[in-house]
Amino acid sequence: MRLAKQTKTNMCGIVGYVGNRAAYPIIIKGLKRLEYRGYDSAGIALLNSELQLAKTKGKVADLEAKADQNHRSGTLGIGHTRWATHGVPNDVNAHPHTSNSGRLVLVHNGIIENYESLRAYLKDQGFSFSSETDTEVLINLIEHIQITQGLKTGKAVQIALNQVVGAYAIAVFDKERPAEMVVAKLGSPLAIGLGKDEYFVASDASPFIEYTNRSIYLEDNEMAVISREKGLKMYSIPDNSRVDPNVQDLQLSLEKIEKGGYDHFMLKEIYEQPRAIIDTFRGRLLSKDQKIQLSGLEENKAVFQKAKRIIIIACGTSWHGGLVGEYLFEDAARIPVEVEYASEFRYRNPVIGSDDVVIAISQSGETADTLAAIKLAKEAGAFVFGICNVVGSSIARAADTGAYTHAGPEIGVASTKAFTTQITILMLIGLRLGQLRGTLSSEDFVRVAAELEALPKAVETVLKSEKEIEKISKSYKDATNFLYLGRGYNFPVALEGALKLKEISYIHAEGYPAAEMKHGPIALIDKNMPVVVIATSKGHYEKVVSNIQEIKSRNGKIIAVVTKGDKSVKALADHVIEIPEVTESLTPILASVPLQLLAYHIAVMRGCNVDQPRNLAKSVTVE
């Protein structure tokens, strides 16, 4: 795997059971329900008289095929479906992981950021490692503490977790304590289901909703020791003090819980964007130190410094993200940028040289046209930097280096959080290129970096406008055509807004540079043509107001995305959606969110399958 390591993720799925039933079917069914959280490998560990461990690269169905009858007995067990972070997806790196002695077994979501130093320390203590994962480091750290201090499993876990830096949700058991499990949480969700003389553990409640409606959601820095004989005891991880469990009665249906309480995965993913953006810049953006830490870029900074041109290749939504990247790079780094559809680039005999850097963008990392374009670029001697969301994907392997977005699995076919996290990565690259090429002042770096760090809260503010956007959607659900207009950084937003609408509502929509409206599209404008205009205060505002006046004079219906406090556009538009004020280069992230919601609600009102729109797939792996 060549892309830079992730610093944190909350995805992957954990399922555990302690009780009197057969654990295997409960865990397998639970893993299938959590497969949206990650699906590149899966594993299960059951304890009867002996440990029974089965794990494999691939999905839960592959695990079922691999786990023969000898691996299906026991009333205590843990399972895991993985979204790889440390270590490529394969059988060895799959969870659960065992300690060197084979006594302890653990599954883990998240990332232990100081795993390298811990691994080095444990090697000095005589421990060996068979995988590339941070998880194997954690389970052996627990064992080391347990052995050297003569502690019970729960206490050893508590001490170990106080020595790690990062995020985690874990479930661990000890072969010598066959009716007990220890679980803990920091930054990654973990729920405990309470049955009669039985307990369920999972990343969300969907694996156990059919068995019990009583649950405990662990808070950060909480752990629990769960025993079939002794019941459940909760503790604070920092000081080992007792914690009173907060038992909740689940009210949601299974279907709702699988979607986190949202009606559709797309809506859930829209609302996940603040967290996804944070996870994408966490550990990479150090604004106070004026540093950007993207290892794939730092290890090859000489290539970027001497580059004569950057070519961005992508398809669909990723191509729109690439257009934003063009504006960012040319502004910050003063380097020529071309943005190409991968499907056209690969067929038109493009001029590529060894002084070119090619940035390939893909959510899935499997887009066939983008892969072919990468191959063409490398054959011509160009350096290829990949940006994708799926660890170990084909583009991740084909690129010379790159960076992952931290969006987590995106189930809805219409991309939302993948788009905003792609722009986040491109912003980080742009800032660092500006530093490397001496074209970005320290003052501008600090200002933009600080605004980027604050952006997730601004996105949360925009999301509070959903009810208002839903009302607007009702007025236009029966429209047959839409026009989206934007200038500068917001031209790609217009393209992306139009794409979202046509993908999921099946309404014809066209994105256009606002200044080009008079060169054709203005002929279409009448009272039946809704026009969405991105009219933020930063960047070409007066020109956009002029465009809006032209639309108004032809009886067009105007939906305007404006900066909070705007008066000029508000006086002209039929509907206004406000977003917080940010520097111009960050407006694409904020302005795209209301357009996602607009498309979503129109599609729902039209009775469309939002998550699985007709004729589309999440990843286009064929030409």
C-alpha cells in the first residue's frame, strides 16, 4: 500500500456476545448489518473449551464460507468487519487479533497513533508481530501489562488505554476467563445491549435490536467489564473510578438504526460531513505551527517543487472537486493546472511529460477510466498522486503516492461527504504547495488554515437550514428543468448541485458559469425555469447580482445561496439560503451542502430511490 497512512477513522464494525446462546449466528448476523461500516476483511473469535478463530480478506459472506463447523461453537465471542487503516486488507491484518501467548483476543475500531513507539518498546520486551496493524500492538501491550503486573484483564486494559494516543472502540476477552468480556470507547461508538443473563456489544444497536431494546451507549473514556455470572461494571478509564450505567430503552426500528436514525443513507452522510471533514484534516493540519503533514507529499516534495504543471484527472463528482482544486492550486501555488475527465484524457493522446504531476481523484479508488488514465500518465513519465477514500483500492496501489480522505464508507450512490472531504484534501495540498513554492504568505496561510479548522462548525450551521430547504423543495418538486449558476470557486459548486439533482430526482439540470448565461441558457429562462444561484459575498459578488437581475427581468424563479446578512440578493431572489461567511476558497464546501439537501428533498418528494438511483452504481469499474 503506497498512500499515506490515515491518522484516524471511526469506521469498522464490532459485534460481541456474552451469554448462554450460541454466539456464532448472533455475531455473523450482526456483522452483516454493520457491513456498511467496512467490508474489506472480516473475522470472528469464539470461546468454548478452546479458542476458535476464523478471519479472511473480503466480506462477511467470505467469512461464513471459511468458518467451518469447528469454528462455530461457543457462548462467548467477538467479530469484526474491517475498513482498513493500518495494514492492507488481508487475512493476517484482519481482526480479531491475539496476543503473543494466544491468551488475549481483541477487535478494535479507530487508530492508535503512537503504535510505532509502542511496537518498538514491546519488541525490546521480547514481543513479536505478525501483522501490520496497530491493533496487534494494543493487544500485546495489554498482555505485557497483565503479565508484568499480575493483573486481571479489565485492570490491564484500563492501564494500557492510558498509555495509548488515538481513537478506539475495543472488545477483548481472556481465554482464562471464559464468561467475561472487556469493552472500552474513545472517539468511536460502542453500545451494549442488556438481555436476561446475556449481553450484546456492537458499534451501533442494529445487531441486537431484535434481542433486546435496553442498551448502554458508552461515553468517551468509559469501559465496561461484562460477566455472565457477575453482571456489568463500568469504569472511568483515566482513573478507574466506578461509573453508573445510563440504560436507555431503544425506540427506533431496526431499519432506522441501520441508517443511524435517518430515512436514507444519503441524508445520514450529508449530516456526517462535519465529522468527516475533521477526520480528514485531523493530524494533518497544524495551523498554529504553520504545518501541513501529508506524508505522501512531504516524501516527494522535490517533485512538486519542480513541477511545471499539475493535471487533475477524475470522473463525476470527483471531477468537480478537481475543478475546485484548480482554483486552489493556481491561487496558492501559482502553478498551471488542467482538470481532465479521465474518460477523455485516456483516449485523446494527451501531451504529458516527466515534469508533470498528475493528481487522480476517486471516491472508490476503482474507477476504470481513472485507473487507465493513471497508467497512461505513468507510461509517459509523470508522477501520480492519488486521492481516494477506500484503503487498499486499485488507485491507491497504482499511484506513486497520495492521501486518503477520511469520509468513511459512503453507501449512498450520490456522493456527498466524499466531495467535501476531497476538497479538504485539495485545500491541504494547496496550502502546502504555496509554502513549498514560496507563493503563499504566512499571514494568508494562518488565516485560511484557521478558517478550515473552524469549517465543520460552519457546516453544522448550514445543516440547521434543512427545514427551510425542505419547504423550498416542495415548491419545485414538479419542475422539469433547473439551471445552476456560479462564478469563480462557485462554478464547480453549480456543476455539482446540478449533478446531485439529476442523479437522484431525475430532473434535467444544467450547471453553468454565471457569466456565460447570456451566451445561450438565458433563452430558456421563464417562470417555469427555477434558477439556483450561488451568490456568496466573497468573489465576483456584484457581477452575480447583475446576473440575478437579468434572470428576474425574465420572470425566472431564483433560489439563491448567499452569505449570512446579505441584503442585495435577498431583495431580488424568491428564496434565500444563508451560509456563514468564509474565505472565498472555502465557499465550495459550505455552498454545496444546501444543494445536497435541496436535491435530496426534491427526490424524496418525487418518490425516487435516493440511495440507489436508477441506472447508477457507487463505483464505475467498467468503461
